[in-house]
Amino acid sequence: MPLSVALMRAQELGLDLVEIAPEASPPVARIIDYKKFKYLEEKKEKEARKKTKQTELKEVRFTPFIGEHDLQTGLKKVKEFLSEGNLVKISIVFKGRQMAHQEFGPKLLERILKELEGLAQMERPARMEGRRFVSTIRGAKGTIKKAQKNEQTKNEKSSEQTV
């Protein structure tokens, strides 16, 4: 329909004539309430932002001469953070005269990564930052979804037991 007819029809209805696809031939336009349209678009964007999870950076600190049980406790925490979908910063902190034996930092990090094999992938390679040997890891693609499914089934089973 011609532009003038479309404009008149929009004015009669008290609405706006909005061009939807200007590249199409002929260009596509709609008669709509533009304010309502913008409001609904903003509402959709807010809803989409609500559903996305912000990844947080969690830090777990180790020392180069850590005991076995303390290491396992730290690894348990790292696995928990990864299953929640967070980035994990692994810091190996050197204190005092431990700085003379910095070669133990990469060895410990290698051991930690071997324990987390299949669960995590390195996001940022390891490097020294002052007295800390730091690396950042992210959960492997499939492991986060598996962990979330396991958590849901656990919650379902616990709710069935309470009933």
C-alpha cells in the first residue's frame, strides 16, 4: 500500500507507522504503538539477562609444602566451584624462605591439574605475580551440565525422602 495511505490509516487508529525491514523490496512497515513495542523489547532483554548466570572468579590458595589432606580439601572446594560454573584462580603462595624454592610451585600446580583432569581446562597459563604462582581454570564444557543434573537428582531424591 502507498505510504500516504498507510500514514492516514495509522493516524486514524492513533498508532505509529514503523518501518520494520527497510532493505526488503518493497520495504516492510507495521502500524503499532511504538512506545508499547519499545517497552516489550526492554522487558524481553531484562528477562534474558535474568536467566544468564554471571561467572564469578573464586580463588583457592595453596602453599608449596602443603599436606595431603589439606590439598584434598582444597581440590574438593575447587571441584565445587567448577561445578557451579565459576572460574577458579589457583594461587600457590610462597612465604618467607619458601621463595628460595620456587620450583615447587609449578610441580604442585601440575599435580592439581592432573587431579582435575577432565573436569577443568586452563583459562590463563601459570605465572608468578609477586609471591604468588597463579593460574586460572574453567570447568570443561560437559562437566558443568553433568554436575547440575546430578545436583537436581540429589535434590529430587532428598525431597522424596522427606515426604
